[in-house]
Amino acid sequence: MTPAPSASSVPSVPSVRVVAAVDIGGTLTKAALVDEGLLEVTRVSVPTPPDVAHDLGAHVSAVVDRLLVGATAAGRAVEAVGCGVVVPGLVDERAGVGLLSVNLGWRDLPIGDLVGVATGLPTVVGHDVRAGLVAETRLGAARGARHALFVPLGTGIAGALMVDGHVLTGGGWAGELGHVPVDPDGPPCPCGATGCLEVLASASAVSRAYRERTGRPAEAREVAARVEAGEPDAVAVWSVAVSALARAVLATVTITGVDLVLVGGGLAQSGETLLAPLRREIDARRTFQRPPRVVHAALGDRAGCLGAACLAWDAARSAVAVG
């Protein structure tokens, strides 16, 4: 890895302490250098290699190098003090290990060690959605909240929970909301169960259900537009997805007591077309539970990357305090 530019290499510009924040997705790797105020100094987005599991350290190191070069080209002198990496799947944050990612092709991958050696930076590892919730609590729609559920709706469905101000990890197993069965008569799920939330309410599920009902292909965003136009088939498909999501959210509210629900991901780009009926469905099903606020997540596809920065800065400050 190329050494981070120092103040002496750019003497006319004060050096800024930054962390490298890297969000590795199945398609794209989004990364940024982020200062202590959680402002992005520079950012990049690059394709995630299909074989990223075989040389993860080299991939992250190349991305960080590109960020540092970009900062220098922009006349910014930076000092990298840490790296945060977030990934999907099952993640043991404490051990820095990716327990399982079917999409990225790894099991028991020592992400923290690999990235730390390749970059030469102290590295912290997190789950992309749990890290996204951390970012939303500090910069986004969950600021000031102590109990929240974050549900990104994309090709799949994940979840992250904060209760009493603590984000739940469960040793890496917490938050798999997409694989909660909500309809015993629903379609089979790749996980082996039947009627999971993910096969009923994800963007891919909406697209598939519309195609099966009408014989016409349509992306989820197109289905949403047809719902707004009042097309009966689209409304019927949308209603199934909303009902499934409402059941899963209400079960989570009942068990955990969260009073804020952040809905993110591609499907949430439909805005009130999704959120308004979701609120109505939750209220219709709710009995004794306190009503949750259901809102759009604020940080969009930057939540994971900014969450990685939050984790890296937390680790950097802890290291200084211990030292």
C-alpha cells in the first residue's frame, strides 16, 4: 500500500486525520476517507471483483490507495489512522471475521487480519446493515433515538436493531429479518424455509410476483409507479409485500419494544407509496404495542460506508484512550 501523504509532503496544507471507510457489496465497493467530524474528504466507488474472497486484502488496499491518491490530487494532505470495513452476511465484529457470505463466496474469512496486513492500518470489521444503523443514529434519521429497527429493502432484506442505545449483534447472528417466516403458504426461500419475508417483500420478490401475475417483466420501481397509477395487478402485488413487511415489523416491535422503524434500500425509494400503506397496516394489526414511527432512512446507499467510518473512529479513539 502507498504510504498516506503526510504534512511534510504537502507543506502548505494542514494535514487532516482521516479513516478509510470501505463498504464491500456484491456488486460495488463504496469507499471514502472520512475525517473526525464524519465528513467525507474524498470518495470512490469501484466494482467488487467476482473473486474478492480470494484476495480481499489486496482489493481493499487498492481502494484505499486510490482514495489517498485522490486526496493528494485534490490538494488535501491526510493522515490515515485506521480503516473500517463492512460486509454483508454473517459477521463476527469482535473477532473481525466474516462467518458466511453466500454472495461474496466466503466462510470464516479473517477480514480484519487480511485488511490490516495489506493496508498497514488498524482495521475494524462490521456488518453493513448494523453499521448503517450506527450511521443513521449519528448523522441520519435516527439521531436521538434509543430503540430502532433499520430495514433496507433491496434484492434481499436485512435488519439491524438498536435497543436501549445498543446495536444488537448476537455474535454475528442478529438481524436476519429477511428470513423470518411470515406466511406458511408463501413461496419457498433459498434459506430452506417457506414464506420468509425476503421472498415476499424484497424488490426482487415484488418484481417476480408481478411477472408471475401478469406475464410482463417489471422492476420493483416500475411496479411502484404502476401502483401510483392505480393499476389493479400492481396494487395487488404491492399489497402482499406491504402486508408481509407489516407482520415482520410488528413482530419485531412486539419482541423488542423499538419505537422507530427506518426503511431504506431501493424499494424505499418509492417513498410514501410504500410507507403510507405500511403505517396503516401496522396500525390495523397493532393491539397493545406502542405505535412505532415509520420513516425513510436518510443516508441512502452511503449508510454502510459512513457506518464503517463510525466504527473506525470509535476504534481509533478507544486505542488512544487505552494508550
